[in-house]
Amino acid sequence: MDQAGWHSSRDLEMPPNIEPVYLPPHSPELNPQEQVWDELREKFFGNMVFRSIDAVMDRLVEGLRCMESSPLAVASLTQRDWMYYTVFHL
């Protein structure tokens, strides 16, 4: 888990068989989906004003569909050598 303030809750009761592991701050290389969101923000939301939340959602769907059509582009944003090794060499 990252340690963003909005990702935590004092009311959450953790089951005894689950122990959270926290990412160190400022470590985007350990959280590859951050690059996906950065790409979406840069290419589909830069310098735009939306009239409604529906317009925001439509633009988000457009961006996600564009990314879905380019799996190699997504892989280039999210692949990590350590991840490949961990997943495929266990």
C-alpha cells in the first residue's frame, strides 16, 4: 500500500491474518500504475475544462480505450525488471 492520506482509515479493522506492507514515499518504480495515471492526465486531461462529471468520465473512457488498444505502450509504462523476475522466476 502506498501511504497516501486518502488511502488510510482509522476505522479499518485489519483481520489478524493480513499484514499491510507500505511502500516507501516517492517510489513510483514500485507502483507502476502511477505511470498509467500520469499518461492519462498528460494526454487526455491536460489544460481542459469539463462542463460535467459525465464529460470527465467520457474523456476517461476514451483515454482508457486508447491505452487498451496499445498494450505495448502500456507495457512500456509499467514493466519493471524486478517485477518480471519476481513473477516469472518463482
